Amino acid sequence: GRGSSSSEEVDEEQTRFLIRRALSLAVRQGQLASLQMFSIGRGISGVRGSEDTSDMDRKQILTSERDNLGLCLLDLACQCGNLSICKWLVGKGADVRAPCPANRSITNKENNNNNNKNKNKNNKKNN
């Protein structure tokens, strides 16, 4: 009925979220094999329904979907300095020219933290 389709949509949305989170973790940990297995239709351990993701959805998740910070997997791979994952994602169709959202990268966060530390040191010197 009507309620079950809404429940299915929530389940699909939840599954996509869990897939993106698992793939982001794989990128951060340098686990190229996990990305490769997902790309050929193998499920992600611990993510029920991930093996049912269509080819088109898998490609979109791998190459262009962004997380809640606006970062795609290629952004994360670049920030982690993982060249092999970067090359693999580009080979799968990730757009190297897609803009990374301003003030949303790990690098910017680190720079902001360093700037704040420097400000705090300067304030202590001046007091």
C-alpha cells in the first residue's frame, strides 16, 4: 500500500546514506578493493541492500554524489593523498573539474584550526 512505498523510499535513502558513509571510510583508509567490489555489484559488508544498487546508481555514488559536507569521493581521495584511488575514480568518470565547495574541505578545516591556534598564540603574547 501507500505506507509501504514511503517506507521503501526511506529504506532506499538510508541504504544510500550508509553506502556513501562506508565508501567514504574506505577512501579515507585507502581501501581501493572495497570501491572496486562495490563498482562491480558486490555488496558492502554491514550495509543491507547495497548489493541491489543499480549500475547507474553505483556509478553516480562513486563519481559524483556528495556527502553532507558537499564532498565527493574524489575530493576525499585527493585530501587523503591517495593517488591510486584518485586515478581509479577518474577512470570511472569522476569529474576532476567539479568544484569542491568553499570552506568544506578537510584542508580548509585544518587551515582554519591552524589560523585559530596562531591567533590564540598572538593574543597570549599581547596580554
